[in-house]
Amino acid sequence: MRIRALVAMVLTLLALLSATGHAAAQLTAASAPAASASAKPVVEEAPDSPRVSVRRYQNLCARAAYAEAAAYLDLSGVDAKRGPELARRLDVVLRHRLLVDPEMLSGLSEGRAEAKVPAGVEELGRIPDSKGRKVAVRLVHRSPASPDDDGRWVFSRQTVMHIDDWYDEVDAQWIHARLPSVLQRTGPKSLLYWQWLAIPFLALLAGLLGRGAGWVTGKVVRRMVRHVRWGATASDSLHGPARMAWALLFFYLLLPYLYLDLRASAVMARLVSALAYLCFFWALVRTVGVFGDAISKAAWAEGRSSAASVATLVVRFGKVAAVFIAIMVALTQLGYPVTSVIAGLGIGGIGLALAAQKTVENLFGSVSIVVDRPFVVGDWVQVEGIEGTVETIGLRSTRIRTLERTLMIYPNGKLADLRIEAFGTREKVRFHTMVALHKETPPDVAAKAVDLARDAMLAHPKALADGVRAWVRAIGDSSIDLELAVYVDTTSVMEFGPMRHELLLAVLRAVRDAGARLAVPARELREDGREAALLGGSTGIPKAGSDDKQA
């Protein structure tokens, strides 16, 4: 597990590093006047322009072709045999002490006309020497030496004379002097090949150090918060982000040993910054989860069954918002135009809202269900004639487990508009039944049956004295109808089933003990010659064929 975690960290570093090409392309040299943002590159460029000359020189140095790169140096004042070495040293100096972007240089043969430099001279910037004096790095135009020579811009004689002095001030000179030239070639994202090989080992070392520091930090924090409620849970949930934060800190402290140049340093700084923000939002997401659990399990929420549903919904929204903000911030640190992305999302959001209006409707339906609280998870409900237990209330749908153990899934947008009968909010359950006595039952026998039925219902251990109803409801065509009702002390539908069974048997025994008997359905003859049973006119049971004419 530890090895996989370290490998994952290395892969994350490399993946984000590969995403920083856009950021590196946007870097400019603040110390170089030629790299000013106000300078607009010329679309058409001459083959003997400063832009083409510097670009060719950098490309040759990137391939370690220093003998050919020496042709872009004015070697009139030095030994020509040192040309390749001076070209290599100047490349090291420029990468570490002065960032030059060829695309910001002039594309004309005569260069850019500036008041502070004479004609035929272009200044790239200034670099301090060993005495602290800032010496200009300049290009001069060299006329064609032969008909086959197109001419080019070369680094001036004064610049070449200061190369050794500048090179001695570069910290990484001993590496460039000892490593093979193939490892000193420039690879992707302005990093040398030996730096690409060193980064995985540096990341692994930082990961190991971060794991150890995170373990120590976790022990200390757990000891400090051992008396705080939810302290241990919060400490455990933040263990991963803490290890990543320590690893990033060690990786940042080890970066100087890579001896990165200016462009690569800016790229790595953006990478570490993006990872630091991701680490922060990772910790924020974990904190939101712990906060939601603490709310749903707090003492004040124990008597509120909807607290868990509200906390779950809030935690989900919080995590989604944190992830979205983390992605935007990370992209900003890597140099991507997030404002353009957000503007594009705003324009495309209209079309997305039209295409996903059902999803948005369900999302707001879930908010309505959580806010109005018609039911909560675990309640017994009836929706469109289907009864069951609410299992989950999600962002898109609500799931109800029926008596047949099937799962009914209702979109929240539709469910919020339906008529919902929630049984979970009841503090007691009403038992109600109609009893049809024979029409010839004497009044005193009917009264005795009512009294015995009332006593039988109240004799049940769960029956409540308040709200009991027992009386003669109506006299029908073929029966005397009794209405019996009582409240029982339960809120569970499953528990009420056996209670109703016991109450109905008690009522039947009371009718028998009173000497009464139940009504026998009368018969009526309809015009079509068929017979239909008729239990009584006011029992609440519809008569069969009541719309037909009676014979």
C-alpha cells in the first residue's frame, strides 16, 4: 500500500508537470526589455533577423550542438577553439540568469530601432558580473562573409568576453561540467534530461519523508485532541492531506538540488502551487464530511429524523463545490485562462440547462423534499397507491422499498408534485371498522353490542382512552350499522397489523356475547335478470349495480 501510494504521488507529479507546457510558454523575462508585453512580434521574419538567430542558437544548444552554436558568437577577441565551450557556457548563463524569448525579438533584418542602443545592435537584458556591475547582453548584426552567407545576428564581442565571469556565478556549473552532454540536452517543459530522471527519485524521497512527518504529526494531534469530541475522527480523516502537505514541503525544499533554470523553476513553482491548492481542498472536502457526520449525530439531532438527510445533502453540495473550486484554482496556477473557461461555461450553461432541465428539476426537487420534510429515511409512506419504506433520498431520485420487497424509484422533481401520505409522522394509529348487524336486531341488543365492543377495544393493552368511538352509525336497507374506532399507542405499520387482528377478533366476540348476529346480504334484482348482494345503504360500501334501475 505504501509503495502504491508513493508511485501514485510520482505519477501525479509527472501528470501535472506535463500539463504545465502552456504555463511555460506564457513566461516572459521581466529583466529583458525585448521581452516587454508591449512588444508585438512581426508576423513575417527575415532569415537574418535577431529572432531567427537566437532561435537557431537555442535549438542548437538544446541538441548539444555547441560547435554549430558557436557560429552565433563573435569570437574575434578569444581563441576560436573555445567557441563550443563558450557557446555551452553562454547557454547555461542565459537559462539560469536571463530568460530570453526569441518570439519577442524583432523579425526584421535591421532589428528594432531603439534610442539607447546604436543601429545594428539589440540588447536582450543585463546580467550582474562578479563585482555586482550589470553588463548588457547584446546582439550585433554581422554582414555576410561570402555570397553564400545570408548574414546573421551574433552575440557581441563584449558579451562573449563576460561569459566566463557570468558562468562562475552559476551554481550548477559543476554539474554541467561533469555530466555527459546527452543528459544536458533540453527535454520537454524546459527541463534537462538528467532533471527528468532525477524528479521521480526526488518525489519518492519527499513522499517517504512526508509519510514519516505525517505519522509523527498524526500522533501528536491525536494526543492533543483525545479529549475533544470528534477530534480523533477529524485527525484520521485529515491524515492523508497532512502527509501530502508534508511531502510537498519536502519536495519544495529539495528542488534547489535540481539546479533548475529560470523557465523550469517557474514551471515547477506553478506545479507545486497547484498541488498545494489541491491538497488544501482535499483537506476541506474531508473536513466537510466530518462536519456533516458531527451534525447528523449531535445530541440536538437525535430527536430530529430529518437531520441526517439535511446533513447528507449539504455535505454532497459542499464536496461538489470544493472539487469545482479546486479544479479552477489548480488550472489558474498552471497558467490556463480560467476566466475564459468560466465565461464559456456561462454561455454554454444556458444550453446545458435546457438539455438537463430534468436533472435540474430533480435537484431542486430533492432540496424541496429535504426542506419541507414530508418524510425522512425510514418512514412508511404511500405514493400513488403504493406503500413502502423510504430507503434513500438522493440528489436525483428517492427509493422506496415496497411490501413485496421491490424497489420503486421516483424522480425527486416528480415526487415533489405528487400527493404523498406519510405514516412516519403519526404519534398514534387509529383503528376503525364498520359492523353491520342484522336488521331485526332489537335496540337493546344493539346497544349492548356497542357497549361490549367499546369495552373490548379499551381492554387492549395498547388502546388509548381518548378518541374512542362506538355508536350506531346508520340504519340501512338490510342492516344496522355500527361504527367503532379507537387510537392505539404505536407508530409502526408493521406493529399495527397484529393489533388490528386482535381488535377485530375482540369486536366479533363482543357481538357474539351481546346476542346479536351479523347481517346477511340482501338481494336485489336488476333489469338484466342478474342478482347482486346489498349489504346496506349507509355502510360506506358501494352497492353493486347502484346506477341501474331497480326491478
